[in-house]
Amino acid sequence: MSTVITTGEVRLSYVNVFEPSADPSGNLKYSAMLLIPKSDTKTIAAIEAAIKEATVLGKDKKFQGKIPAKLTSPLQDGDGVRPTDGEPYGEECHGHYLINAKANPSYPPKVVDRHRQEILDQSEVYSGCYARANISFYAYNTNGNKGIACGLNAIQKIRDGEPLGGTRVSVEDAFGDDFVEDDNLDDMFG
């Protein structure tokens, strides 16, 4: 049994895989939320087995020899409510399980395309695209909070998808064919 798995196709949200961003505690992390279709029973079973293994491994290392009765799981139900504030998840989460996967700045996740070639153009991997993710699970015990967390090792972009949380605009849509001549700039900006 292993605590490291590669998912089937998931949709990415809240993507920060090229530059780390500050988490609620102010710590810099690379991260992505993985939206896992509930129909992908193979990936869900692999995640549940990896979480169970991480729990067993954490028993002696993090939980002082006893598995806590209340253990925070990284796997959340997108049809439920957010554990942080009790509000429902967004529409894009419905019909999915969710995992927030993170990586420390000293170990950035590998980001590759379908052919396992490194993606250099950061605009290629965005919230809404589809990918596979290599993730690892581990136990934590911090300030009385005990649970299993998910590490983000690598992302393989599979295909494009409708962007989440905003729209992408093309230069043609933004500016059209109209061009303001230099002589008219004074009229426009007074």
C-alpha cells in the first residue's frame, strides 16, 4: 500500500503551481484544488486507501500511538459545505470530491503536458483546465489540529476547459479592429 497516487482526470481550481502564494497562515505554498468526478471510483478508492495508509503511518509518528477519533480528512464532498465557514461549495464543485493539494516552496510541483514535456507558458495551466495529479498523503499534528494532508508532487495537463472564476479575453475581443489614431488621443483623454 502507498501514500502516493496518480489521479485520473481531474479539473483544477485555485491554481498556484508556478508561483507560491500565501496560505491563511501567511506561509507560502504552491497549491491546486483538485475536483475529482464522483464517477471516478478508481481514483476515489486509491485516495481513500492512501489516506488510510497515511493514518496508520501517522499513528506512532504524529498521533502518539493512538488514531484520533476526530481526524481531519483532505477529501471533501463538493455537494456539501466548506468546513472553514459552513457555506456551500460553488457550482463547479457539485458532483465532485475535492482535495486541496499543496507543496512547499523548496519543492515546487512538476508541471508537464500530455507528452510529459515541461510546461513553461504559465497561462497553459489555469483554473478550469483538466489534468492528472500525482499527490501524496501524510499525517499532521499542529497546535492540536490532527489530520491527513495532501502534498502536490506533479501535474500533467490533459486538456483545456472552461476557465473558472473569471474569463479570458482575447486581444481581438478586447480591442477589436478599431484603432485610435494619435491625433485623436488628445480628444479622448482631454
